[in-house]
Amino acid sequence: MMVGKTNYEVNKDKKAINIIREFKAPVEEVWKAWTTSDALEQWWAPKPWKAQTEKMDFREGGCWLYCMVGPEGEKSWVGFDYKNIDPNKRFTARDYFCDENGNRHAEFPNMNWTTNFIPTATGTRVEVRVEFDSEADLEKIIELGFAEGTAMAYDNLDELIASAPDLKNT
């Protein structure tokens, strides 16, 4: 199904969500937007929420610890542990809800991300596969509005790419 400009497909049998979106920028710029805290803070959260980085260590074995800050100041903490990185091509990570110290919340699902960056004639296609430990975990994330939130964040990334010349200085 399409959610805005984002192709979003749920595969319950494989306990996975596939997300595809094209961006009008070279791979190096889109990669930078996905891998630096300054850029991520400008687009990662669906409006009116904002992403706020506590720490960022983009390397294999590193972590991005951030919180989503809501319009009333509410905070939802998330950890993103980087597993494998092939610069400007692909990274894998494990995403989980946690507290401000990175301690995981067992009541929320973990998500395994594989994010691919593919050059196209007009920019970059980002293909994301998010896999879950169970179908129940997949359904819980869907109920939390994952599709809509992801599409809104990707719209923010479109805006950032159009307005941020510093992404070109990699």
C-alpha cells in the first residue's frame, strides 16, 4: 500500500514490514541524513514530535540513544544498536524502546532494521526491511501508527534534503 509517497508493505507470514521511498538527492546526502545526529534530529520524528539525541555513535557496535519529544513535553526513549555498516550502501540495526539510560522496555517489541541505499537516475531509493520476533510484535507496532509515522518522517526528510545545503558537504 502507499502511504503518501511511501510504499509500505506488511508481510505477516515473514513478520516483516518493507518500506520503500525515493529521495531526490545523491546517496551520499541521503546516507548522511540517516547517519548523523544533527540531520536525524531534523527529520526522524513525525510532526509535531521531535527527535532529540542523547548520544550517537554510528559505527558497528555503536548506538544512537534518542528520545521522541511530544508537543506537551512527553518523552519516548529509543535505542538503535548498529550491527553492520557498509558506507553509502547499507546498515543493519536493532531498535528498541528503552529508558533514558538505554535499558530496554520488555513490554514493547524489538525491531531489526536493514536499510539499503540504492542510486537511481534521479536520486536515491531507500529500501527498509523491519523484522520482528513475532507476529504479535509486528501487529503492536502497526497499532502504534508505524506506517503513518514513518511516512510523515520521510516527508520531513524530503523537506530537509530540499533545504539543507550542509548535507552536500560530506
